[in-house]
Amino acid sequence: MQSKQAKTKLLLGSLILFLWNHLQAQDNSKFNINTDEVKWTISEYLVGMHSVYSFEPDAFYEDGSYAQWMKSTGINTMRYPGGTIVKYWDWENPTGDLKQDSWDPNWNPKNQIKPEEWFGLDEYIAVVKQSGITPLLGVNITSGYQFNRVEESIARAVKMVKHVKDAGLGGAFWYLGNEGKNGGLESEAKLFVQHAKAMKAVDPDIKCMFNHNNLTPEYLKKYLAIAGDYIDVVETHGKWPYGGSPKGYQPGTFDEWQVESPLRDRKNGNRVWRDQIPLLQKAAEEAGYPNIKFANNEYGIGKGSNVTGFDRFSKSLLVIDLLQEFFIGNWFMTCYWSQLRNSSSEESVRSSAKENYRFNAMGYGFELLAKAQGADMLDIIDLEENKSVYGFAAKKGNEYLVYLLNKSNEKQSVSIKFDSSNKLKLVFKEGLSMVNTEDKYGKMISIEMNGNKAKNCFKAKLTPMSYTRFTFKTK
């Protein structure tokens, strides 16, 4: 048996090891930024919103504060009228119900929901003009296919394009259908062409997109072979840890998320979001369409049963983590699903009417990231590869923006060094951080930095569970 002294030494050694690892975890993030190398220009459409028209009563928009928030933040688009719902939507005669179609022979007009309880097209147009966003509008191509009314469906789409153009919003983004399934790939692609061709004849400046959940290079090439001449943007959809209710998948846990980097979609081939664009771009080039752009216009959090261990604030931080992946991955567009969810106010941009539509913490994260739209992405090297602390750097005008996520439960000391061949000298301007609060709605705080300005090296401590933007400017 071990002596009491030996046991004491063992316990002391274990304690020292624990404290050493703990201290190391608090001081293990060093980043070198190469200001000479511009990787690409970040898209202007990466911080987008998503409207599900049947979820949004007039009260959500009536005071104009949400439109003003989008304008002041730099939100540049909003997907409307939603995903699944577009397959049942008649823009001239909306039912106001998620899965009720006025073209369905079994539809009973007595079940029509009052207009003040949903968000109509003309109301959307008004919000577009108030906020200055570029419209992103959905066309129902499914009802025409399902009820053998394709020609009427095409005419309805053309009339809608004219309506939007006459409202002064020509050249909008348009998505046709939602996640396919209109008789299979070939049938769906031909249906897409029929509608898009007629729509572009009315407004040649519109940008049309199709979308598919499990978008593989092989699927993309087959679809482009049929419809590529009419496609400007290709959408895929995916959430963390996955969307929908697939069988055989375990929920994603809070503990798993804290050390998962890069984030991945467990359902669709375990795809890594930041790695998808080169694969899809190569497929588009091989198909003869090198200029096609890619979007995830239904990113977000999986159904409640798909995630465990998260609270209101950590859900918001997860959303911002996922959005950051699309910046890092050079995507063209994203829209968060969704800005108002009737199933869970914790996963909405703004909480429910009962909570006075208060913004969740993700709103602060959107505000931080929106500034990077249109900036030049820089090369950043993570010297320590901490799975819980990572981000990106960008140049916008005479400012350098450094974004860092800390999804650990500990404070993290970070060191940022700028490398330049032209003797660039930078000074620290501002640090803003999205952090937790007792009520889990979060807040924005200021973060200071110190360091050796002569060597362009700066240091700071990141708050546990936070998202931070550091801004530097040239002297």
C-alpha cells in the first residue's frame, strides 16, 4: 500500500498538473496576420435575415424599429416568404397558414387567417424600402406541378416579378421552390427553367437561384446541365448539428460544440462549412458555369430535440459561430432561419411578443460581423490551434478588423501580431464584445488591448463565452 506521504505527493502532483493545464488553457491563443496577402473580397450579402411570413404579425414591424435596425446594422437582404412555406404560398391570395395552399382543391377559404397576423408581399416591399436591403423573394413552383397548373404557375410568377419591378425593386434575388422534390432532379430542373426563363424575360436583371439540402458536386453538375443558363446563385440549407429530423442521429451537445472546430453538418456527408466553396466552385466550373455564387439561406440551429445543454445566450453564440464559418469559407450569401420563430423565442433574432420582441444576443453578433461585409479577407495563422478560440481578419478602408470567438468557459489571453512588408504601423482603435448577462439576453461591452505598437503586437483577454471584434487603424 502507498504511504500517506506518497499519496500526498501524488495528489499534489495531480493538483499542480491540473492548475498548469488550466493556466495554459487561459493563455494559449496567438495569431499572426499577414497584411500583404488579400485572399478575397468578402461578400456584401453574408449577414442576411429570413422571414417566415406566417410567423410575423403586423405588430412585429409596425413601429419601424426592426427595419431601422437592419439599416443601421448593415443587413443587406431578407429571404421571404420562407422555406417550406413557399411551396404552399400564393402571393396574391395567401392563406396565412404554414402548410395551407389556396390552390389545393380541398382548401376551405373559411380557414383563412386574418391579414394582421401575417406578413404580406406589399408589407415586405415597404420594409425593404425602409431598411435599404436587397429583396430576396420566393416563387412557388410546387403548386403548379402538384395540381397540374404549370402554365398558371408561370403566369403567376411573371406577374409577381412585374409587381416587384413596378414597385421600384427590379433586379432582385429570386429563389424558385424549396429543396426540390418536384418529381426528382430532372423534373425539378425543367420546372425551374420554365419559370426562370419567363421571369427573366420580364426583368433581365433578376438573379435566380435553386436550392437543395444535400448539395453535392455531383448533384450540382447534373442540375446545371439542365438549368445552368438561368441560375445565378445556388443555395444549400443546413444547421448545427443538422436540420430536420433524420433517423439515427444523436443530438449535438453543448460540450461537443465548445471544442468543435471547424463546424460541420452531421447529416449531409459530415460536410465542413468552411471547406465547401472550393468543391462546389470546381463542379460549377467543370459544368461550364464559373461565375455561379453559393449561399446557405437557411442556416441556424436544429430542432429543439437536436441540441442539448444550451441556454438562450449560448444558442446565440452558436449562431454567430456558424455565421463566422461562412465568412471564413468565402460564401456569397446567408440568411439566418429565422428572425421570428413561433416554436422557440430563444432561437429567434427577436424574442416573442410576450417578451416585447426583445433582441436576443445574436443581434449583437450580427452587428459586429456586418461591418466585415465588403472588406478584404486577410491571411491569419492560428499558432496554437485552440479549438475554442478562433476567427478571421479583414481590411476595410484604413481599418483592420480582427474577429475572435471564445466559446470556452475560461478567460482567454490572446496575442495578435500583424506582419507587413511595407512597414505598416497600426494603432488600436476599439474592442467590442458580445458577452453573457444574468438574464441570458447578452450585452455589448468594450475590451481594451495593450502591446508593442512598434512591433504591431497587441494583447487582450477574451471574456468566457464571447464574440469580439478588435479594430485597428493605420497611423
